[in-house]
Amino acid sequence: MKFRRSQLVLALAAGLCLSAGALAQNTTASAPVTSGSARPASASKYKLNAAQLAEAQARVQLANTIAQNVAADAKAKSLGDDWRTNLLGTLYNTPSSALSGMSTSISTLDQALSQANAAQQQAAAAKVSASTSAAGHASSAEDTTEALGSSSYDLVFTPMTPCRWIDTRVTGGAIGSTARVYDTYYGGGTYGGSSSCVLPGAGEPAIAVNVTIASPTAAGFLTVRSYGSTGITSWVNWYQFGANVQAANAGVISTAVNSSTSHYDFEVLTGGGGTAQVILDYFGYFSAAPATALNCTTGTQQNYSVAANFSGYHFIDTTCPSGYTAVATFCWNENNANIVSNGSGLIAFPWCGWRNLSTTTAYEVHENVSCCQVP
């Protein structure tokens, strides 16, 4: 029997998450607050590489610039405080290439929303077109990676209806120079926010938030950083205002896994002296793009007669439907012809091994392949 070599390049998507910042909280935590099905206690999510982190940071900076540019228009329209978080949720899901042009040309909220939505639709259409093209001629990773999810471009942002997760005025009290750790596994009810304000799973590697400080006792700044970090950076700065002011800033917090809980945590602390109340609202999170699910089927079943006293292997010469490629072999029988082994995973050498213990009777056996394609 002959055999045919087949090759399939299956590019699976990896999406990204992103940016910088971090806060800290105390570690007193009650039972986790969940909504819906139970969430896993362990964290096994995607970790950003340097290129992905840089892309996320660029997207956040551009989005904040656009929000700043349209603030006067929002004020003139007498909009509520949530216009900013709603706009940022849209902008964070818009390609950086589009945001770059918008950051220098947009002055009204309506323009920002309209152009961001149009850019998202164009990006989605381009991805579908590229993926469809790649599925028909998959021959290299370069052919399909961009269509399915780039490791340096595609941030996957999931917007949330803005919700309050931390309010130290309710729980925990004002934050000072000692880092306070916050565990993103828990719902907002643990930290003075809403019990329904919950992230999926054991939290996320990066979260989009609006952070507000209130009632500072002295001029200073707020540091928000990944769990375990020793860096001191300014997320909100109120040096120019002094004490007893309120200031806010939106951005993305990059979290880190707490080895003792396997949850994603971050830290918050103040600098410059004094304490401040901290209010934090979620409006989305970044996470890895799910792997592209393959379309799979089976090939044409091949029946083969194993001769009496036969011991050896047999090359499979079966075919997959048009557009599919064999990715594994499988063999079975209904009598005493034993399967010795098979060539699953050895796509360039598909075979089944057989042993017929009968000295007089040949038995029919069956061989086939699993066939898959990128949708």
C-alpha cells in the first residue's frame, strides 16, 4: 500500500493583554463573591510579553489622550461622570493604528465614538477576510498568524458595564505608604464595592479601571503596581492640589500571580506623605484570545483484511474531504485481530500496527484518519 505525506499549518490565536500600573490592598478577605457558576481557584492565564505590553500601553495612552480631547464637549453636553469610562471601554477595543489618527483630529465625543466603532468594524472585516483566505491555502505560519491573532497587535479587550470594585470609604479605610494588596479573584463586596462587580475565572492579567482618590490628608501621589513589585510610579498625582481634593485617572493595571493563592493581584499605596481614600471602578479587562477552534471530521474509512498469523503494520491510504488535512490516525476492529499500535501524530507516516493470532482465519479491520481545517 502507498502512503501520502500531508502537512497542515494550524495557527492558533494568541491575543494579548496589557499595560502598566498597580495598586495594593490589605489581605483580609472573606469567602469569594461570585456571580453565576463557580470560578477556578487557580490562575493559568496568559502572561504578556514585552511587545504585547508595549502595544497595550500605547493603546491606553492614545485612548486617554482622546478622552482628554473630548472632555470639554462632554462637559458642554452636561453628561454624567460615566461618559469617560464608557468611551475608554470603546477606545480600548479599537486598533492602535486608528487611535493614533483620532488622537490628533477628534474634538467631540460623538466623533470619537463614531470613528472608533467604524475602525472596529473595519478591523473585524479585515480579519474575517484574511482568515478565510488563509484557510484555503495554509502553507506557513506567516500566512495565518495575522488573520487569527497576532502576538504583537491583537489585544483582546472585553468591556464591562462600569462597576465599583473598591471603595476604601466603605471597607478598609484610607490607604497610606504601606502597600495594600487586592485580589482580583474576589467580587467588589469584599472591598467596599458592588458584590456583582466580578471578573471571570481567578481574575485577569490586566484590568481597565478608573481610579479616584478622595480626602487626601497631604499633597502626594498614588502608586498602582503589580503584586510583588517594588516600583514607585504615579497613577494619580495631587501635589499641585494639596490636601482635601479629589482626582482621578483611567488606565490599565497589570497584575501578577500571587503564588500563595494562584490568583492575580495588584498593590496600592500612597507617596509623599499622608493617606487617601481610593475608589476603583472596573470597565473592562484584557485577556488572551481564545485559541481558534478547528473544524474537524473523519476521512474515508478504509477496511483491510489482516491475514492469519499476520504481525506487522499497514500504511493507511485514506483521504480527507477537500480543504482538510489529516492530523491523526485511528484503528479499530470487532474480533481477535489485535491493535498493536497506530501512527497517531505521525502525519507524514500514517499507519496502523496489527497482530492476528489466528492460524487459519483472516479478519477485517478498520483504519481512518482525523481531518481538520482552520475555519
